[in-house]
Amino acid sequence: MKKIIIVLSLFLYSSIGFAQDVLTKKNGEDILAKVLEVTTTEIKYKKSENPNGPTFTILKSEVLLIRYENGTKDVFNEPQKVSSQPQSGIENPVSFKKNEIKGNALALILGSIAVTYERILNEESAVGFALTVPVNDYVFEINYTATAYYRYYFGDKPAAGFFGEAFGMLNSVDDYVYDDDFSSFYNQREVTDFAIGVGLGGKWVTNKGLILELNAGVGRNLFNGQFERDYTIIGRGGVSIGYRF
């Protein structure tokens, strides 16, 4: 009879001893406890030797696993994912599109085809190339212009908002040049020159990549200064519609 009592006592003691949760920390330390709550970042528990005592809190990132008294366990060895979603209204600076193609709607209305390609270097700057060819020789005395430019943007979105630019323009025009050597009259000649200048403008880009751009600038031709010319000063500008891709 005494042996039966001893066996039952050992069984009850063992049951009581294992009726607890075990928190195993990542450094290998075990905490005998009663887990009260597991949140996304913390674990709240009471120490098993003092179940009516204070509630303790440990960071979830410090715990490897919890073994519950019912035999189940939770493992926390997977790293938590950090959201890489950009803030609302701000385009991701790494993934924004960097190519643009634009057509000058104002030039088209006036009888000229003007197309621009722009390559965005970073959020604040870009380079581009624009080609203009008139389709109505009776309206324009300009045969063509080929313009390379650099822009610096001041807007919140990448390569958008108010901008300033510097440009170089190769231009060919039917200019009236004073010919003192022969007839002492102004005669029309095709003159090719190169101008440098500056400009200002603004660009608006939708979330789908549609572009509206306004720009205006002025430049001065550098060569053929021996002639009295109508195109010593040459302008650049327009209202452009395009797409960023």
C-alpha cells in the first residue's frame, strides 16, 4: 500500500511539474512560464513559480519557440517581412520609368512636326533631343532644328514640375542676308548655324505616364556673324503631349 501511495505521489508531482509553458530564447535560455498573450511584437507571461505575481513582457524577436503545456508549440524563427511599399503619392525612386516620347501640339497646329525624346538621369535631371521639321514652307522660313538639352527639375515627383534647361540648337533657315559684295540688297540664303540658349517650363505626369509639358526658351546663333541676319536670335518652345515608359 505504501508503494502505491509513493507511485501516485510521484505521478502527481510530475504532472504538476510539467503543467507549464516553456519559452526558449534564441540564446538557448529556457523560461518556465504561463503564457498570457502573444502579439505581433511581444509575448506576455507570468513566471510558473509565481503565477499570481507580476506580468512580464519579452520581445517576440528574442524568442525561438514556445512549448505549451498541452504539447503544442509555436516557432518564431522566420524573419519578419518589412514592407517596401512606397508612401502614398510618392513614386518609388528606384523603379520610376526613365524614357519619354513627346510631340509638340502647338508646332503641329502651326504647320510643323516636332518630336522629342527625353532620357531621365535621376529624380532631378534629364537630357533630351528634339527634332523639328516644317511641313508648310510658306509659313516657316526654318528648314529644320535639331536641339539637345539638359534639364533640372524642381518638382516633388521624379523629373516633373517646374524646370530650367540649357540647350544647343543646330538650325537651318532661309535667312535674308545683306549682300554688299554683289547687289547691295538683302538676298535670301539657306544659312546653317548653331545656337546656345536657356529656357524654362513645367511638366505634369499622371500615374499612368501621360505627359503635358509647356516650355519656352531663347538662344543666340554663334556663327555667320559677318552677315546682317534676321535669325541671329532664335526661339524654342511649345505645348507638348507625350508618354513616359
